[in-house]
Amino acid sequence: MHMEDEAERKRLLDAFRSLRSGLPALAAVRDEDGELQLLHAVMLQVLARGDEPTIKELAVVVRRSVSQTSRLVDQLVRRGLAERYEDAADRRVRRVRVTGRGAASLRRMDQMRVETQLRLWDHLEPDERPVVLQAMELLAKAAERMRHDDR
């Protein structure tokens, strides 16, 4: 982290913690069967991009071991959110893809987050909104730079 001073870093972390604890819907990841681990949601988001990776490829993206990733995928498969299948070009290779049910769960989770963020927006004072909007746009640009650097 490239924070210039420790006080600034602490303020940022305190703000993130306050949002997470004060607005569980921003942090909660749920599907119709209940709570998902955040890592499950991340894996579904990776799969929803259209990639159909092997477990090993998925493990690299989510930065987990192959065995841990395989167990997490098994949990998604049991819930009907993802499926494993045989690669048509090489029958020894097993790939993973999101199911229709998994994609629908992601859409519901995203909608829930958006609705919560809009409710939060309604609680900002009118003079605070431009500041928050600018900050959000800057964070979005930084996220894009980070994605680019990670590639």
C-alpha cells in the first residue's frame, strides 16, 4: 500500500470497516439458498466473464491452492451455481463455468448492492454528493489501472 502516512491509512480502513459493519448488504453475499462466502462470489464473477478455466487456472486468479479452489468449486457445483465439464479438445481437461442459476445469483447480489448504495446516497447531504461522486469516479479509475497492472 502506498499510503503516505499511517493516519490516512487508518482513516481509510476505519471508513471501510464502518461501511461494512453499518451496511451489511454492501458486504453480504447471498443467493436464494443463503449466505455465500465472499470467495465463492469472486469465483462466480470470474466465471461470469465468460472464461471457462481449469481449476488450476481459476486457482491462479483467486490466489488459492488448487486443492482449496477445487473444494470451493465443488461447493458451487453442489449448489447448482457452477458446473464442471470435460474440455471438448482434450478430454483429460476439466473446465468450470457458471450456470444460469449462478449468473442469476450474481445479478441478484449486484442489484442488492446497488439498491443499498442508492439508499446510502439518499442519506448524503446535497453538498456532500458531488464530493462522494468525484471520489467514487476516482476509485473506479484507480480500479481500472489496478486491473490493467495485474494483467
